[in-house]
Amino acid sequence: MADQTNNGARLAIGVAALPFLATVSVLMVIAAGGANASSTSSICGGGGTAQTIGNVQLDAEQLGNARTIVSVAAGRHLPSFAAVVAVATSYTEIKLRNQLTQTDHDSEGLFQQRISIYTKQVADDPVKATNAFLDRLLTVPNWQHNTIGVDAQTVQISKYPDRYQPTAPLARQIVGQFWPAAAAAAGPAPSGIPAAGAGGTATATPAIGSDPAICAGGGGAIPVGGGTVAGEIVGPTGHNVSGTTTIPAGFVISGSAKGHLAVRYALAQLGKPYLFAAAGPNAFDCSGLTMAAWAAAGVALPHLAAGQASSGTAGSTNLSQAVGGDLVMIPGSDGTAANPGHVGMVAGYVDKPDGRHLYLIQAPMAGVPVELTEATEWSGQITGVRRIG
């Protein structure tokens, strides 16, 4: 819990007033095992962890290189499409490996760039090679409106121009995993940077739904529900730190464009550890997570649950009108209705045969990682809901 002291005070158990589970170890079993949670999602793991994306098994080296490409593109404040083109190109050329020996003329490195043109120093360095690729991509006329295959071929000038486009779906999924955290780390674009085009870079936030989705709970992209509100929600009750670090299949993010960005950032932190007073990038407490998520969407919040309780505008505490990005407050173990000690954020919903299940994302307490928790687990405890943007 974000705003408790370091002595490990716990959240109160849910609305049913069940007997408090006395030890942290029991809580961890429920949070980590009872909801199929894991410290790192097999679907949405971080770079450097082998995993299957789509139907493609990628090892630690490949995912680490992919994360480098995405980080470089985000650091230049380019739209996510630039990273998709670059990842698709590298995967097509050399399966996202930084090969330092020549197998085709004098081509080397992550993009198989010819050292007679790029130099060995550039081609063999993943960061320099990515920057060199992006420099050329930005000179391609209408590059943001071309197909990925056309852009890649224009930069690479390959004998086999049709190879690139088939890798586009995989590239979108890969970039979708790493983009939110990379863009948040890059921060806002400096003023005066021109819009993307021939020879330029881009600062504009992509339209809602236009950038690649983060995850694929059961395969495929996370859809965006626009302004859809939660409506009547159903789900379990009884334990407000029960959760999962895997985004469920059929997950939908609703709400505003800024709320969507905040949720995407938060989802990229699933599985990261709780640490009192931390606000990322490697650990979070509850208000640190919500503060960092909304900072990624360009909105400043205080690092304190009680302070966030007066941010934005008030919403319904029954969550019937909740949308992605809304902050949800409960007293926790050391707070009150007026001074809440814990905060989570509405992430999205899943429609199941029994009705709509709404999920909150939270950094619960020491020993329990950032997770998704069904909103009904907080029933009867919610003292405030704040619509931020």
C-alpha cells in the first residue's frame, strides 16, 4: 500500500468482513496463485525475457534488441509506427539479432547495414544502427502513410522487397509491449520539434487506438472502448489484494485519449514489485503508480493517495460510470474516508457470460506486485472516485 509506513501494515479485507488473513505469505498465495498471477506475464513480459509472441518464440537477445529499437524511437519522440517499421525490418533481415559477421556482401548488425555505407562502428552498435535506420526512414516521402513494407524497402533497398510486410503483425505486437514504458521514460517532447515528415520528427500523441496495443491476453490487440462506461459490474468479493499480473483475454480500455495513455503505462508495469515511496521505473507504491501513469499522459498528480483524492472531479463510488484512468480510493489499513490510505486506477473491463467484470490496477503492498484486481473486490470500501482527464 502506497501511503502506509514501512512496518508492513495491511489493507483491510473486503466488504464481507471476512476474518483477516494474518500473514503476508497467505496474502501472497492468494494474489499470486489464486488468480493465475505470475511475477512476469508470459504474454507481456519485459525485454530480455524469452517468450512467445503470436506464434513466434523469441529469446532474451531478440527481445532485448527489440526493446532497444523501441526505446530509441521513443527517445526521439517519434510515433510508435516508426518503431514498428524498424522492428519489422530488423526481424526480417536478421531475426532481431546483432550479427557482427558478414554473410551478405558487407552487411552487419541489427539491420544488416552495409559497412561501406554506414561504417562498421554504426552498423554493429544497436543504438547507432537504429538511429541510422530512423534517420533514413524520416527522409522517405509520406512515410507515416505508407505500408510498413514500402517504408522498409525504401530504406533497405533489398533484392527481396516483399519480405518485410508479412512481419508487420509481429512487429506491432512486439512494439506494443515496450512502447508505453519507453514513451513514458522519454518524457514530453521538447518544444519546437517539427511534426513528422520528410526530414522531421514527431511529437503529436497518436489518435486513440492508432498505436499498437500493449498486450494480447488471449491473442490479438486490446481494443479501445471510447467513452463506454462500466455500467453494471459483477465479480468476486472478499479480498482486495487478490489479483493477476496477466491481462485477461477480451480486455477493453474505455475512456478518454489521456485516460487510455495512463492505463497503457500502468499495464506495462504489471508484475513489478511494490516499494514504499517508489514511483518507478522499477518499483512502485500505490500513489506512485497512479502518479507515474498520469504523468505519462501529461497530467501531474501528487505522490500521496490522500492528495490524489482531491484531484480531478468526483465520480460515482459504485463505479457504474467509471472509465479507464479513474482513480479509486479506499481507507486501507491506516487511512480514513476523508484521508484515504490507498488508491488504485480503473484499467478496463471484460465481458463474460455472467456480465461485465471491471478491473483496477494497483500496487497493493510489500510482497505483492503491481496487479489487476476485480473492482468488486473493493465493494463497500470505496470512499472516492476521481476523474482525472
